[in-house]
Amino acid sequence: MSTFSGGSTPWPSSILHCKAKDRTENLRRREKMRSIFSSLAVTAALVLAFGLSAVTYGKQGAGSPGDPDKYQVKIDNFSFTPGSLTVPAGAKVTWINHDDVPHNVVSTDKKFASPVLDTDEQFSYEFKDPGTYAYYCSIHPKMTGKVIVQ
């Protein structure tokens, strides 16, 4: 028989071995849980950081001509709404795809072109010079619209 190091109670060596094994397993479990929680914390921090940067990207002061919420074209049901939009020079127009299929926005004079926009993605372009800018979806060429800049 062995005695437990902290006291005088005799313990059979098989019980001492079993208790030591349990302690080792508990330590391993704790280390594994710490590792998992650390990974989750880092992941949550990254998601939060990148999510907030995506929300604030490109925002300007409310009411300014370049405010992306002021001049919007909705893409839905294979059409641009409104089909014709009049804005002042310097305005930023934002196209938002609310359709279930991908679309893009390409000017007929090739001054701007969006990437392919999936559902709820958006594209913005600042119109600096007066004129009429016709555009279409190159994936669905019958979808057309225009921006009139004054």
C-alpha cells in the first residue's frame, strides 16, 4: 500500500493510479476547452470587425449628394427601378440586387461596370459630369436603365 502525499490515509496503488489518470484527463479536457474557446473568441472578434467595416464602408454624411441611401436603383424581377433616375452632378448612385438571380450594371459607354451582384449585394458609382448615362445588365441585356446627371 501507498500513502497519499497530502495525508496519512493509506490508498491502494491502483486507486492512486486511477486518480492520477483522471486528473490528467481533466487537465487535457480543460486545455482542449480553452483552445476551443480561444478559437471561438478570435473568430467572433474577426467577424465583428469585418462585419462592422462592411457596414460603414463608403458611407458619407447624411443628406450629401454622395449619400448611398439617397439615390438608389433597385434590381428586382429582372428590372431596374426606377428605370430613369435624375441626380445632381457629384451624386453617388447605388444599385442593390433584390432579385434571386445574379445581375450586373454596365454603362453603354463603358464608363462604369459592376461585378456580378448576388442577392442583396450592391454597387455604387459617383456621377461627376452632367449627361445621360445609359446602362444595362450584361447577363440579361433586355434589362436597361439610365441616370440623368444635371
